[in-house]
Amino acid sequence: MLSEQIILHENFGTAHLGAARNVLVYLPPGYGIEPNRRYPVLYMHDGQNLIDPRDAFGGVVWGVDETAQQLILTEQIEPLIIVGIYNSGDKRIDEYTPVASAGGRMRGRGGQADQYGRMIIEELKPFIDRTYLTKPEREHTALGGSSLGGLVSLYLGFKRPDVFSRLAVLSPSVWWANNQIIREIAATGEHLPLKIWLDIGRSEGSRIKHQVRALKEILRANGWQNDKDLSYFEFPEARHEEAAWAARFGLVLKFLFPQI
């Protein structure tokens, strides 16, 4: 962990959700040397799994700070700020899902993604923009996560393309509520100005693979183009776990934040 470039904001409060949460901020090398230089921002869910092994699930972190640092120093990506939003534990499922589940073991759970999105857009993003040297415009603002974090990134990105322009969608739980997000995106039939990284591991199960592949085809049918504003990958042997997402995070950054 690059502790000298990591800032922890503890117990960030919100009027839209019941639980405060920690927020970690990674600052790129050379940050602040040029006071007029500003940086794009990537907001990421499940922030406790991104940088600090003391907080991470099973002690396994993505190492987003070290990956970004290496790619920036070798001029493979543009320098950026990464904001890791800790989840709220037992409220994670509710906050990361757009609608409540109508059946199964998750019956009655979920449906607070709009409130979670308001926390990010109306409270956290203004705080980050006030506190750090950011490029606040939508063109320079990204959102990302894995599993349910991938689901909520898709949902908020498609709902608020005026705020976000780049989405990192890793192993998204698009199965939630009987494929609600797939049906919603298919129904729009619209090509929004979003650059999307979408992926899946081939060891995550046939059901989720088929659903993510279906989403990819819908995006293509709606006008997204391979290697232009859509990058789709299936990773052999990759499972639904932090280590697999960490291993491919560098590719995500190279697509969403290429060196200018």
C-alpha cells in the first residue's frame, strides 16, 4: 500500500443513507506539484477491498493504488485520482441493487441504489471536488466495481450519463431481480455517451456467463463498438473473487484512462 499517497476519510456521513462509511482516496504521483493541474476521478464501490489489506475481505486487496502507480509512472495511463467507497456491511445488498428482489432467498432485499447514487452524486462527489484537484466534468468522471458493484455501476451510469462517462463493470450481478438491468437496457434501445469495460471469468458459472454475454450483445446492438467505447473480455480460469479482479484491473485502467 502506498500509504503516503492514500488519504482516509473516516465515517463520511450521508443524509440519503443510514450508515456512514469510510472513504479512501489514492492520489497520483506528483499530485499538487503543479497546483493548476487537475485529474480525472474513478469512484469505486467496495472500497475496503481495494487498497488496505487490514479491511479487505479475506485480506485480499485489488492493489488499485500500486497498479495505477505503475501504469502512470510508465506512461501507460493518464494520472488519475481513485476514490474507494467502503460498503456498509449488511446494507451492501440493498444499496447496490436498483430494485427489490421479488423471490428466492433475496426476496424483499434490495432497491436502494437510487439513494446510494444520490449519496455519491450529491454528497461525496462535491466533497471530493472541493477537497482535491479534480476534473469534475462528466467527461472525466468514472464509476466502477465488481459483482453487485458492477451492477450498481451499470445502473447509475445509464441513469446519470450527465455525471459519469466511463464505467468499469467487472463480473456484474446482472441476474439480480430476474435480469432487471438487462431488460431495462434492452428496452431503452439507446446508445448513451458511455465508455464501458465489461468482463466475466469463465469459471464463474454458466448462468452468469450467459447473462453477461447477452448484455454485451445488447450493447453492441445499441451502437457500442468494440475497442472504441466497449471493451469486453472473458478471462479463462478466472473465478468470482477479489484476486481475479485485482489481476485484470490494469487492463481496465488502460481502456478507460489511456495515456493522452
